[in-house]
Amino acid sequence: MPRDELKVFSGTTHPELAAEICSYLKRPLGKASAFKFSNDNIFITINENVRDADVFIVQTSCPPVNDGLMELLIFIDACRRASAGRITAVIPYYPYARSDKKDQPRVPITARLVSELLTVAGADRVITIDLHAPQIQGFFSIPLDHLTAKHIVAKYFKKKGTENKVVLAPDVGSAHFVEKLADLLDLPYAVVDKRRTGNEERAVARGIIGEVSGKDIIFFDDEISTAGSLQDVVRLLKEEDAGKIYASCTHPVLCGPAIDRIKKLPIEELVVTNSIPIPQKKRLSNLTVLSLGSLLAETIKRVHHGESISALFR
Ligand code: R5P
């Protein structure tokens, strides 16, 4: 049964995306304010009644990551104490997603810790997109709707034409993730043989499994962070005499040296979603940003009305 009223609020990380969602839903953005005291403590006030309402809080992960996460937890707490009927955290890019396993002695599983923090704060449900590891879903004891941007990316590339193209997965672990995109485009796919040692941020690409020579490439990753992986992949593709290279990802983290690296790479286009806001200075001339607004809004609508989400991806 739907709760009384659907209300969408925005944290401070991605107001543009929250506005797109509200515009699709033809609803005003919920009134709330966030600020920091001089002692750096975050404070949230919800400036309208949310009693019994079906509340959705849009907050993605982007720098400063810890402030964004803390703000979301405080936002949830404020809604809970204001007697919201149900609280859904809409987190397009999940924080600490890469810290998802204990693969060395004495290291944390921060993605799991985040799931517990959200639950303890009072979230009843989470909506997120293209988790770095889909198994993160299992960290939650509350329902989590795991969406994908693949259909949006596929639609974009389909429009450009698929002749002589191959989809390329960044590593063996992502092959299944990328296979779906290849299916949607009715294209073959190849896989980068990439290996990581220890907690090195950078894994090394050693070769490509599959036929890429003479083909145009659609490289698709869950995220492009420092673009080190992309740099390696482009080098391998050039060694293999691949044709044009289109790089794409769901989450444009684009941190550290990413922009300088991408500028120097012979790629036709960088296609990303707006799961993370991209500041003007990072908007390269070959950047295309696809919006997740309607996907998230439609998901919110369906959650509110108790309708199927998986039907969106058939
Ligand atoms: C790795 O497992 C991910 O799928 C991405 O390939 C990785 O996060 C990209 O990072 P970077 O851009 O720093 O190489």
C-alpha cells in the first residue's frame, strides 16, 4: 500500500539530479535545509510536514565523500524523528563501494559498514545504481533496489549505430556486467585481462581476450576513477590495431589525474551518466552525459505504488 504522500528531498551533493527527478514526477522538491555550524557539525532541518509520508532522499557519493554520507545519515534521522512513514535513501553512486571484501588481513569492509549506518539511521529502503560489486546488496537487511544504467547507455550507442563494433569489459570480473550491454546492442564482447595485487589502487591490464583488431570499441566500466585502467586499455587497443574507441561508464568519479590522462587519450567520446555531478572544469569537449533522472523518477514512482522495478529492465 502506498504511504500517504510521495516526497522527494535532496541532500547537497546533487541538487540537479533531484530537480530532474521532481520534474519527471511533476512534484515540488521537498523543503529542507542543510548547513554546517562553525564547529564543522552538519545540521539538517526538514521545513515541511513529513508525518506518515513516503520520503525519498537523493544523495550521491562525491567529494567530500564523508560529509555527503554523514549528511545523508543525519537527513534520515531528521525524517525518522519527524515521523516519516517510510524513508528511502536514493544513492546513485554508493559510497565506499570498492571496500567490499576482506581480501587482506586486518582491513575493513566499509561498504558493509555503510549499509549498517544507513539502517541504524532509519532508512527503510535503498535505491542505487550499478554497484561496484552486486554482492553489496547482501550487506543490507532492508530492501535494496539495484538499478542499472546499461539500458540508457545501450540506447545511446544504438542510436549512433553498431556496425563493426565490439563491447569491451574492463576485467574478467566485469564480463557478466558488460555481457548484458553487448546483448542489448546485439554485439560481441571482449574482456581485458586485468590483475590487481594487494591494495594497489592501480591494477595492470596485460592483454585482451577476444577479437578487437580492426573493430570500433565500446569500452564500458562501472566507474572511471583515476582513468589508469582506461589508459592501459587504450594502449592495449592501439597495440591490437583497434579502430575508434568509445569509453563509457556509469559513475564518472574522475578523480586525481583522470582528466589530464583522458585529455591525452585517443578516444572519440567519453560517455557517462550523471550519477555524480561533473564540475564544469572536468567537462571535456568529447564528454557526453546521459541522465539517470527519468530512470530514478520512474523507480521512485513504482516503489511508491508497489509496482515492479524489474519490469523496467526487460
Ligand atoms: C575496477 O574494478 C573498476 O571496475 C574500475 O575499472 C576501476 O574502479 C577504475 O579505476 P581507475 O579509473 O582508477 O583505473
